[in-house]
Amino acid sequence: MTASASRARAARTGRISRAKEAKQAAYRELVLEAALRLFAEHGYDGTKMEEVAKQAGFAPATLYTVFRSKESVYEAILEQGVWGILDASAARARGAATAWDSVIESVRGSHGYLIDHPDFLRVQLWETGSWAFEESAKTSAWARAFEGMRSLYASCIERGSVIGDDPVLMAQLTLAMQQTQLARWLETGAKQSKEAQTEQMIAMLTRTFAVSHATK
Amino acid sequence: MTASASRARAARTGRISRAKEAKQAAYRELVLEAALRLFAEHGYDGTKMEEVAKQAGFAPATLYTVFRSKESVYEAILEQGVWGILDASAARARGAATAWDSVIESVRGSHGYLIDHPDFLRVQLWETGSWAFEESAKTSAWARAFEGMRSLYASCIERGSVIGDDPVLMAQLTLAMQQTQLARWLETGAKQSKEAQTEQMIAMLTRTFAVSHATK
Amino acid sequence: MTASASRARAARTGRISRAKEAKQAAYRELVLEAALRLFAEHGYDGTKMEEVAKQAGFAPATLYTVFRSKESVYEAILEQGVWGILDASAARARGAATAWDSVIESVRGSHGYLIDHPDFLRVQLWETGSWAFEESAKTSAWARAFEGMRSLYASCIERGSVIGDDPVLMAQLTLAMQQTQLARWLETGAKQSKEAQTEQMIAMLTRTFAVSHATK
Amino acid sequence: MTASASRARAARTGRISRAKEAKQAAYRELVLEAALRLFAEHGYDGTKMEEVAKQAGFAPATLYTVFRSKESVYEAILEQGVWGILDASAARARGAATAWDSVIESVRGSHGYLIDHPDFLRVQLWETGSWAFEESAKTSAWARAFEGMRSLYASCIERGSVIGDDPVLMAQLTLAMQQTQLARWLETGAKQSKEAQTEQMIAMLTRTFAVSHATK
DNA sequence: GATGAATGAGCCTTCATTCAT
DNA sequence: GATGAATGAAGGCTCATTCAT
């Protein structure tokens, strides 16, 4: 085989491979969309793979060419949501002056994300129990979300701007409070405005954790 | 048959009946114990009746002589825990001077109960998702627990002693914060003392909801 | 051991044994009564041994001291009914002048028995299917009932007083027609008198099988 | 997409759909065949779905892709047989001059069908008991078969061409006599010819019910 | 001897997952 | 590569039958 032929084939393979990956990604997206909706509505055990496939527009077997298992679909959904939250948080927190401001802005970001993605919120609500105990694949995605919040709170603790000394707990509480408030928001028909929701959350969080409400 | 013989038999029957009931109760207890452990560890769908039976020391069929179905076992566990919480809360809240004090004391009570029954806490953690959406039989037992908290908060709102205007949300948030803090407590090895745990919770709750921390 | 002691013991044993047998018989009777009612109402598979025991006034285990199995209870019921029919038939047929008259009188007898024992009739109705094929214990009792009828019809055939040449079939048809007519009788509220019922049956049977209706 | 492509796809889809339906129908057929055999031999309760699946050449789950439940398989069998009988009866009865002739021809038709489908006959024999009492789903298919016979006999009664006044009873008797005769026919090895069988049945029926055997 | 509590074997049905096409 | 038909492995629950009392 000549070098040029080899190169050509590599390119072709590369192209094919890239096309393939693009398709796979598109498929994954369709599956995740359907699965998010269904997991939100019926929970993990209440969701059937056949239904996921159908709603995604595939045959079950096709679904299994892009996802290894039911759990891996679920994991991917968690992953996706977590990244969404992290991105939204990071975007807002970028210009924050203090550590506490970073927390506030992060929560603003994540709150906004969850309001915009109520199905993901609902999936989270089914999941709450797994937070602390289960080491299953289902929950591994959460580690990263916590880590961001945790390190932010750790800074706050260092600077003495918050009450409390366990950054992990504070991060978990923050998420729990967010989820609860948003769950209630859904429950009451999602009528309150996104901004009002968010500011109410921030106010509560400030009362709960910030050292002084008057001064930063 | 003489009167005395009749009386003797009645007494015997009474004793037998009481003995039978006692045994049934003991069996229920054994089943609930095993089921609580397993539901705590694996959740509702992840728990197998055969395993519950085995861990309770029975054959599957025996279990079905004291419980009608898997769901009824689960309901009984929820019921038991809810009553435990309500009792503990009521006991502490009895002498409370103000509505807000009642909230505080109720939380002291329920916090204590959950610390003493970590498996029930874990069951609750699996269940969280159902709060907002499902009105299934599984969660019906929760209605009572919420109602107590809710009406307490409603009183607080009337009296202007708390920030916020949705007693349902406040009750939910209180539960969520409790569960989260206790989950973290379990996660870190349950080392902190019961009292320290509880007072930390109370302090946080006060910051989050009470109108003024200096004055009542 | 002396001869007299031996004799005494034998007598005692005999007495005990007879008493025991009497009790056993009484127990059997109670069980059969309950079982007949239940088998009549729910059929074989739909009847639960626990229910039979309860309605008989025993514990399940006691029932199993007088009957080996569910099937043996069922068999006994069939046996009992079959003997009842045979006795009633034989009593009537005793003075019959001709073979055909014997048939008629037999049917009069069995018809009367079935009318007087509608539960046994209903058990038979559940059973019809087993007539021809199953060699299970459940059906063995029927052999005798058929045999009586069969031999009667065989005589009729010999004497040329009936149409047809298969005495077994004629016996089976006779039973089937009886059961059907009586089932309808039950279905319509058992209002028609026993005599009218019986005579209607006899008339039909005569039309169906007898060579000449005018002469014997 | 061009019009021709669209058309082509529609055609293909149509073909595929038809192929799928054909396969489903074929599967149903295989299941019914196996189930008929097993129900005939062991009755409803004595037949295991796993065995039905195995004898049909499927895994249990496959069977449940074509039938909803055990009962629905049974119902389908009854339905199938009842329709077979009705068709066969109707085909023969079409040109009948009188009501009684219609009865005769109907019986000729159903007799022929049952002779050709002895397993269905045996299923019927298990079912007999349900005639009189149960209005369960299992027996609902029978209503149609009875109704045909009943209305035929009602006409005969109106016209005074039969002895008796209860068309329901007459229909039931007719079925019982048919089943009995055919059961005997099976019992004796199914040796007699179909025609002889049928004519013997007709002759008997005529003797049993027709007003005058000489004149119509 | 009578009991009734206890059981194990089994049945119907479901669903995540995988070949044959 | 996509399919969807096919499946095996469970899982909840029942009931005829039997020991321990």
C-alpha cells in the first residue's frame, strides 16, 4: 500500500467516522429528548425502553446502538442536565466580585436553567433520594454539580461570609431548596415569573446562609 | 356446659385471641423491620418480596398472611414513620408559646425521630420525588405529616412571625432541609451528636423563615 | 399375657376403634356437606380447601385427617351422589315388569334424587366434560352409575324394546338429557313441581328411545 | 421525495404491513392450535401458558405479543369454534323449507363441524357446566350459538311442529345430545362414518322433538 | 387428636435486551 | 446500519398440604 493510498483511506475513514459520529450524536439527542420527558413523568422504573424508543422515533434495537442500557440513558440525562446547570451557573458567576456573589449568581444561573427545563427538574425530583447514599452509576453525574457549588461555598467559608462550616452540606441544601421551591412552582401551575421565582430563591438563600444581609 | 366452664373457655379464647394478635403484630414488626431496611437500601421497585420474606425469617406466603401486598407493606412503613414523626413533633410542640415556637419544637421532634430512625429517613429520601406530582396510594400517608406543618406555618403567617406567604411551600422546604441535613449527617458517618444536629437545624430554619431573630 | 387380658384389650381396642370410626364418619359427613355446596357453586378449581374446612367447622389440617387430598374429597362427593342415584333408581325399578319399565323407573328415581339434591346436580354439571375422556380419579365413581343404566338398556336392546344398539351411549344420553333438563329447571328458578319435571323427562325419554309409544 | 417514490414506499409499507398481519395471524393460529389441544386435554385451569407457548414453538413472552392473557386465548378458541359451528349450520340451513328443517340442517352442520374438530368438542365438554350458571367472560361466546338454535326452536314452537314449549331448553338439550353422542363417538375410536353419525343424531332428534315423524 | 400457622412449588405476566433480516 | 420480532429471566402472589403445639 502506498503512503498516499493510506492517507486517502485515513481521510475517508475519518470522514466516514465523523459522519457516523454526527449521526450517533443526533440519535442520542432524540433519545434523550424522549427519555427526559418520560423519566420526568414516570420515574426511572416506571419508564419503559420500548416507549422511549417509540417516542424517539426509533426501534428499540436502534436505541441500543447509541446507548448501552437503560441506566446509561438515564445517566446521560443527568449528565446533560448537570452540564446545563454548570454552564448556566458559570456564565452568571463569571464577573462576581465576591465568593458569596458567585454563589448567588450561580444559583441565579441554575435556577434559570431548571425553570427553563422543568422536565429535568422533575427528573431530579424523582432522584432526590439517591443523593447521599447510592453509589450507582445513576448518581455519578451529580458529583460535578456539587463540586462547583462546594468549592464556591468553601471560599465563602474561608472568607467568613457564610454561616456554617460544611461546604458539601451547604451545596446540597442549596440544591434541595431550589428543587423544593421549583417543585412547588410547578405544582401551582408555573404561574410566577422566572425573575420573581429566582429572586425569592436568592432572598431565602441569603437569609439562610449569608453572614450579614446589610453588608457584603 | 356449666357457667364456670363457659367462663373458663371464654377466658382461654380471649387469651388465645390476644396471643394470636400479639404474634401477628410481632410478625408485622419483623416484616416491617426487614422491609424498612430493604426499601431504604434499594427503593420500592428495587426491593423483592422474596428478599423481604427471607430477611424477616419467613417464607413468601407467610408474609402474605400479615400483609396483603407489596404496596401495603410500603404503606405501612410510611404510616409508621409518619406517625412516629407526628408523635414526636406533637410531644415537643405541646407547650409551645407561639406558633413559631411550635414550628421549632415540631422540627426538634421530627428531627429527633429521623435521627433515631435513619432507615426511615432513607426511605423518605427515595420518596421525595413523589411530593410534588403523584397522589398515589404510596404517598397518601404523607398528607397528614404535611398538614400539621402547613397549618403551623399558616398560623405563623397570620401572626406575621415568618417571611413568606405560602405555608405549603414552607412546610415542604422545612422537610427538604431536614432531610438534606440528615442525609449529610448519615453520609459523614452519623458522628455529630443528636442535639448538635438538631440545634444546627433549628438555627438554620430560624434564619430562613423567622421574621426577626432578636425579638419574637 | 393371659388370654383374658388379651381378649379384654381386643374388646377395648375394638370399642375405641369403633368410636374412632364413628367420629371419622361424622367428620367426613361434615366435610362432604360443605364441599358439595362449594364445588356446586365454584367448581373444582374454584373451590379452596381452606374454605371447605372453614364451612365444615374444621381446621384445614383436621380435614386432612379424614381425606387424603382435595381430589379424594371430590371423588367422595361423586361417589355419594352416584350411590344416592343408584339407590333411588333401584328402589323404584324393583317391581318393574319390563326392561323398559325398569329404565323408566330408574330415571324416575334418579330424577327425583337430583331434584332433591340440586347441589349434586350442579357438581355434575361442572363435570360433564370428564365423562368420556379423563381417566382421572375424579371420574371413576361414574362407572357404576353408567353400569346400572347400561345393563338396563342392554336388556331393552336384547328385547327389541328400544331404538339403538349402543347401551353405553344410551345411558350417557339419558344422563345428559336429565342433567340438561334439570339445569334448565334450576336456571328458571326451580318452580316446576318435581312430578311434572319427572314426567316431562319420562315422556321425552320415551319419545327418544322407546320402540313404540302405544304398546309396551 | 418524488410522487413515484412516495407511491413505491406506500406500496412497500402496505406489503410490509400485510406481511406483518399475516405473520401475526399465523402466530395466532399456532397458538390457538396448541392451546386448543391443551385445553381439550387438561381444561382451562389445568393448562399452563408456558406449555401452550412451548407447544406453539414460542417463548412465553412471544405468546403475549399476540394474546393479551390466558383468558383471551381461551375466548378466542371458543369464538373460533362457535363461528365454525354457526357457519357450518348456516350454510346447511340456508335452503331449508320449514323451521324444523332448519333445525335439522343446523344440527347437520354443527355435527359435521364438531366431528371435524374433535378437540373443540372436548373443550366444549369441559365447558358444559358453565351453561347453566356462570355468565363469565369465558362463556360469552356461547350466547350467539344458543341464540341461533333458540330462535329456530321458537319458530318451530310457533308453528306447532315440535313437542315442548321452552326453546331455550330445547336448544340446550340439542347441544347436550350432540355432545354426548360425539363424546361417545370419540370414546369408541371415532370409527363410525361422519354421515352415519350425523344421521343417527338427526333421527334421534326427530324422535325427541318433532311432532309427527310421518308428516312434516 | 385437633389445630392453624407456615410453607414451597408454581403460575401468569412483564420488560430490558438482542439476533435474524 | 436499522429494524422489530423474539426472548429469558424474574417477580408478585396463591393454595394444597403439613408440622409444631
